[in-house]
Amino acid sequence: MRASRRQILSNKLLPLALSAIMAGAFFASRLCQLAWAHSPSPSTARTTQTVTWGSLGGCDCRGQILKPTPEPHQKGLDVEELQQRLRELGYYFGPINGVYGPDTWKAVRQFKTNLGLPPDAVVDEATWEALGYGIEIPISKDPLPPPEEPIAITIDTDRKRLMVYSKGDLYSEFPVAVGKPETPTPRGEWKIIYKGRDWGGGFGTRWLGLNVPWGIYGIHGTNKPWSIGTAASHGCIRMFNHHVEQLWEWVKVGTPVTIVGPPGFPDYWSFRTIEPKAVGPDVVEVQKRLLQEGLYWSWIDGSYGDATIRAVKYFQALQGLPITGVVDRKTYQALGLKIIEWD
């Protein structure tokens, strides 16, 4: 009988204890957010930063000069976009395979010859610029004045639009290109952490870097204006150069950027056990689901830190799962998330 009473008492007190802990975590989380938002940061005065390219994913728009080479031929996203554009212009009829081989060389030579460029198969900046001839680029006759603070950006990868908000109201909207399905633009709540200009090539005239923790992602211009309005990049957000120049002047380091749209994972991603300090798009999906469950109140930032660990433990306790703070297969499935497996 005593065991039964203890069990009854435990069943009554457990939800109350969890509620008290969750409420304390909520207020602590909000205080941390406010402190972060209003405290000075060494990076807030920085307007440029050297980008180190890694293997984690993200934008790779440095732009290589393409030229005929013996096998193995040059490969990459630049080549895919070149082949796609040449096909649209009626010069190329081969596969879109990202390999700069003889069929693509022939199409480039014909294109350059017809436009009065050197009749070779070298794809340099002049060639990329020529590939954009005939693209109608919207230019406003009366540029908008800078929006009033606070400024926030939302990017909808489904609609392929970038919205600028001023004091909570929509101020302006721009067309963009986003990541391809196999290299998606990362959903989440980010911040602009550095500003660059006049990098040229695939970056166009301006760069706004985001604090995505698993790769190099940003908002930038482009030398491929025909890609705007499509899913074409390695995950970055492309804008017409004159649009990103205007945006670059409006925003500062620390401006919030929210990316919404269908969930997406890079083509190399598969299920893994998510442990503390992990980063990635799967962490974003866990955080979003925990937010929907009312257990998580911090940033959707793809970083598996203390706030996410606490929320996972609350969820595991409510689901009767082992309270580990680690997202294993059972926890992932209990959250209603689809497990992706690659052979």
C-alpha cells in the first residue's frame, strides 16, 4: 500500500517538478538571449573577414577559370551551371553532369565565336558576363531610403524571396536564388557576422556572412543573374548585384536573418546519434520540433548546446524514454522526425 501511495505521489509531483524546472529554464534562456542581444561583441565592429573554406558544406562561389584539360577534367557546380545556361541558349545538348569535357568545350567555343569573344574554350569572367546578356534585371528608378531600426531579414526558400522588415513591418522584398535540393539553404535563425565587398566572381559585389555553424553560408551577389529565382546554389542566397549592394548598406553585423521553407539535408547527410556539441541541419529539425512541443525557447541555431540538451531531457522524461540528453534513434522517431539512411 505504501509503495502504491509513493507511486501516486510521484506521478503527481513529477509534472509539477518538470514544470518548475522548465519555467526556470525558460526565464534563464530569455535572460541569456537578452544579454546576448544587447551586449557588445568584438565582431560588431568588423566589416570584413577572411573566409576559410572547409569540407562541411555551404557556399563555394569562388569561381574557377574553366579550360580544356586532359582527364580528369575539371568538375563542379560552376560547370553544371555553365552547361545549364548553354542549354538554355541553344548551344549545348549533352548531359548536365558538372564535367568540363569535349562536348562542353565545343559549346563554349561556338558561343564565344558568335558573340565576338576569343574563339577558345576558356570560361573566364568575360565569358560569364556574356552568358548573362539578355537577362532582364529589375532596377528601381527611385531607390528606397534606408529602413529604420530594428531591421530583420526573412528568407523563404520555397518562394525564393528575401524580405526586409523595419520595426516589425515588411519594408522591401527581393528575388533570390537558393540552394539546390542536394545542397539546401539551411533553415534556422541566424545573424550576419561579417560583411565583405568587391570579391568578384561568383560572389558578385557584396557578401553578408551568416553564423551557420556547419559550413560557409551567406547572402551575396552573383555573376550568374539568370539563376535568380531558382534553386541553383551550394546553399548560399544569391541576389542581383545592385540588390545586394542596397541591402549591404542597410544592415549591420548582428542583423537577424531567419530562413524558412521545407526542411532539407545535404546529399551526404544521413541519420546519426546527436550528442552534445553536435552541429547540423538535423539539430535544427530537433530544435524546431521541441519548440512545437513547448519544451524549447532558445535560438534555432543548429548547435546542440545546453538549452537543447535540457529540452531533449524533458521530452525523454515525458515520453518514458531513458533520460540521456542524447538524441538516439528512438528519441528521433518519438519526435516524429524522418530518419534518412544512405547506403
